[in-house]
Amino acid sequence: MTVDDAKYISNHLSATEQKLFFSMDVADQCHSLRTAYAIERYAIEGKAGVDREFLIRCALLHDVGRKKGDMSISGKVLAVLAMEFFPMLGEWMERRGSQLIYIYKHHAELSGKKLQEIGLFREAKIVAKHHSPPSPNDPKELKLLRLADEKS
Ligand SMILES: [Fe+2]
Ligand SMILES: [Fe+2]
């Protein structure tokens, strides 16, 4: 993380929000920053009518359901592989009480809960759905967040 990244975070997040941001693993912090930078590009590229500051907050905080030490990099890779390519293995792991799969599948809701706890109700609504299957009624902020997340 560079000095500019640190400045960017303090420009866009309050002290309480930063606490949540820094509760994530460094890898997740970097991913969330990349997501915010991607959002900046999309928001600038003629997507009128989106609340840019709101979306940047959503991007920086969308994965706070994953705390430091919840998942190692290898655990994350394993959980993603299991759920994406071997869903039956993933489901078996979940039934066996695998925390990896639980966090992978539910971190969006967990992130939403944490944001609610600090009063970010509007952000919580979008963030809680960032891994839900797309629906035609999704607000454009959610669509943009998903797009930026995928590319980051
Ligand atoms: Fe996520
Ligand atoms: Fe993400």
C-alpha cells in the first residue's frame, strides 16, 4: 500500500469506517482499494446519476465481513475452487462445518451487518447483496459494485 493509497482511504472513510477497513487482511485491503479505483473509472465514464462518494465507501468496505485471519490465501483459493468448480465438495465442506466455506458464502451478509452496526444502512443494503445472483431490479450502484469487484 502506498502513501497515496493511505491518503485515499483517509479522504473517503471516517475513523470508524477505517477501523473496519483495517480489520481485513492486507490482501483484502488491496482488493478493496482496487475495487474503489475501478468504481472511480466506471463512475467517471458517463454513468450519470450515481452517488460517487457512496459507491466508493461501498467498494472500500464491501468485504469487511472477512476479518484478518479468517481465511488464509490458500484457504481462500480452496474455498473459491470448491464452490466454483466442485460445488458438491463445497457443500460437503459446508455441512462438515467448514468455516472457510461459511465465510466465503456469507461474507457479503456479514459485511452488511458490520456496516449496519456503524450506522451505514444504505451501504449495508448494497454490500450485503454483492454476491447474490443478479436480478433485473438491482439498483445501478449494486451492478457497478459487482462489476468493479469482479475486475479487481
Ligand atoms: Fe466479496
Ligand atoms: Fe470483493
